[in-house]
Amino acid sequence: MARVLLFGPLRDLAGWRERELAAVSLEDLRRALGAEDPALGEALAAPGVQVALDQAIVRGDAALSAATEVAFLPPMSGG
């Protein structure tokens, strides 16, 4: 099972920070999270949300293993 982490407003919206979930790909994981919590699914699909697999930012789909850490990062702002 992949270790899923949510940060910032994503964590607040979901009501949890860390979970273990079974998924074969990043898109599979997004679909599962969206089916469970439509508001979270919409937030994860929003522009600017980044995904890190094992602490490396990825774009698009990617395969997951039982040992993968998936972190969803909210849009960053700076000043």
C-alpha cells in the first residue's frame, strides 16, 4: 500500500494527513480519493497542485508500488 500524505489546505479539506492506500498508479489513486471524497478529488485536480513520489516532483501518471510515498502539495505562493 502506498503511503499518501496531504499538506496544507488539502490536509484540512480531507481531515487527515497520512493514510495507506492501495493503488497501481497515480491516476488510480486520484480516482479512488475523488470517489471517496469528491471535494478532495476536485482539489487534487486543481491547477498548481503538485505531486511528489518518493520526494521527487512528477507530472502526469506514474506507477506506484507498495513502498511508494505519494505527497500532494498545495499550490505555492511567495512574496
